[in-house]
Amino acid sequence: MVALFLLSSTGVTHLSSPIPPPAARPALGPQPLPGVDAIIAVGSGKGGVGKTTLAVNLAVALAKMGHKVGLLDADVYGPNVPLMLGVNQQPRMAGENRIEPLEAFGVKVISVGFLNPGDKPIIWRGPMLHQIVKQFLAQVAWGNLDYMVVDLPPGTGDIALSLVQSVPLTGAIVVSTPSDVSLQDARKAVEMFRQMKVDLVGVVENMSYFVCPHCHHEIDIFSRGGAETMAKHFAVPFLGSIELDPEVRKAGDGGKPVVLAGENSPHATSIYQFAQTVLARVAEIKGGEGTGVIQIQ
């Protein structure tokens, strides 16, 4: 295995140079993660729809509900999870050739942002991306988790394929705003998961409406209802509408996700409703044993 992150007695120091990996061994197919009960991927067809914001708040909300939760930041090119959780340490070793995930607000978390801090970009091709996903899954000491939330990068590229090749996903969430531009790409994300035989937890409409702080009327800045219509078209569950709220942005930028205010907070209500719907859908999928996964050659 190519060492993309280096382990030492003081912890994980940095990422190694992108050396081409050796010839691939025969694929064994997706392998379950010991101790992890459900793996939920959060994806989107395009960037800028609040995918990471929802992934972070979903993970923290599940933890506040009493569940054991992990958050894997697989958005290698734009690892924003450390900022949104207010974490900037480096992981430490957890035994031989394993690293201990960091923890924030009851969520175990790993991100390239911990290993490659600052503004230096990661410029890797597909094989390197595949290796980092495998390492984050297999070489991180996740322990026992009820739910692992995986924040995917936007689009339908290498990392989503690598994730499906590596572990059996319980299901995937597709995030979209109601605008036609966003929905056009969200449909591609839905089709990607379908082609990979991954169950759709459902579609969620982010930035669905804005409540004017002065007149308290709801304003449809990016239109409204498009994601729900799309979900009906594809016959997949609709997971809810999330309000466009400046407090959500402020909380994320400040490293304290808005769901920390509790489910009775007006700024977090729609996200907690979304989290409850996700839990119900995951239980439904697991009860029916899902549709499984296929190997992508």
C-alpha cells in the first residue's frame, strides 16, 4: 500500500509525495467495516449546495441524539469539515499503522484537512484518491459506530467509485437546491448511485426558502420544491426542505454547527427533522437488506 499519510511516534506528520502505486491486486469486492453498523454517503451533483454543511450537521445531530457517529471527510479537494467543526489538530497513532480519529461534539472525524493544513492544494490523480479513501476507511481506528457519515466531493468521479468499491454503503443522500441548475446535476448524482446499485436514502432540498427577519414571510430565493418534484420523478424518498438561514452559515464558519443549539432552536429545527427522516429511512433500508452493491471495474 502506498503510504499517503506518514505515521511516527509523535503522530501523523504529513502526507507523503504522490508516488504511483504498485500494480493492483485482484479486487476482493466491498468489505464491511468491523464495528460500523451503517455507512451513509452524502453527495451532490455540483458544489455550492451546502452538502458539507448538511453532512456535518447531520453527524452532530445524530451524536446529540445519543448515537455513536463517525464523519469521514472524503472531499479531498475541498476539505471544509475541519473548519466547520473547529478542529485543527493532527491525528495521533493508535497502535501499529493506524491513526486515531479526532473528535468534536461527540463525532469521530478524519479529514485530509488535518494532514494537509493551510492553502496548499492536493493535486492527485485517480489512483491516489482511491488509496486515501481506502486508508481513511481501513487504517483509522473508528471503533464501534452506529453511523458513519461520508462527505463526498461534488460530482460523479473517482472518490464515489472508490468508496463503493471499498465498503458496502447502507445508502446515499443527494443534496440539491431548488434551482434548475442545481437539479440538473443532482439528477446525475441520483443516476450515479443507481448505476452503482447503492440504495438512495433520499433527496434533500437545501436553501429551500428564506424567512424575512422583518416581515417573517417566506421568500423562495432559489425557487422552491424542485428537489421534491425530482424525488417523485425518480421514485425516491424526499427527506425534507432545509431553510436558508444566515445562522447556519455563521455557525459553520465559527466551527460550532448550528444543531448544537438543540432541536428546539428555530435555526436547527429543519435539520433535526431531516436527521430524523434519515434515521427512519436507514432503518427501512437495513430492514429490507437494501439492494447491495456491485464492483466497478
